[in-house]
Amino acid sequence: MNLKVSIGTWAEQQAVAQAIRYAVFVIEQKIPVALEWDDMDAACVHAVAYDEHGWGLGTGRLLPDGHIGRMAVKKGARGSGVGGAILDALVGAAQDRGDQVVMLNAQTQAEPFYARHGFLRDGHEFIEAGIPHIGMRRVLSKMA
């Protein structure tokens, strides 16, 4: 699949990112819409992956404190490298701004995916929005 990952602000990415997050979290995972939207979107770096036709396939965000979150890939695009491309782009954005560590709260079923991208379990399992999660972190290598 020919992917393009766009990094930008919420103002730049909102239309596509919001639609993907709504489809994945609210519709598919049945997370209450009030839990999906917060005041942090405006302060985050957002990534959106597009296919060769310009269709948005997935999204994620990087918070000012180094947390990666709201990782969502449309059902039909899962397993095709979209999530990895988004994660790599967000980790790259964290490195570019000088972050030394990135963290995330992974749905436990996605822990192996994040582990393949260098994230290690950090803490105990917990429930967030009715879904089991685990904290994970990745120490970033210093740029030469």
C-alpha cells in the first residue's frame, strides 16, 4: 500500500482525524462520544495516514507531555502497515522536538503491536472507557 502520513495541527487535521476517530472509537468500540473529545486536541501534534487516492485511513496524536494517543485505523486498513506508519511519524515528531521518552496507554489487545515498535510494558493493566489498557513507554535514542 502506498501511504502518505501528514503531520500537523488539529486545525489542519481535524476534518479527517475526527471522522476516523468517530468511526473507530464511537461507532465500532462504542466509546461514549463525550469521552472521545477533550480539550487536548488543540495542543497536540496530529498524524493522519492517507492512501494513494487521498482517503484517510488512520490517525493518532502526540500530546505536549510525550504521550501518544487516539491511535485509530479504519477496520479495512488494519494489518497493512497504516498503524505502524502513524506511530513512526509520531515518534519522529517527538524526537524532532527533543522528547527523550514517549508513552502511551495501549488497549491490551494492541500490546504486541506496540511492542514490535519498541514500546515496553510500564505498569499494571487498568480499565479506561470500559476497555482494558496497559501503560507502555519507549526511550528515544539521541540524535547524532
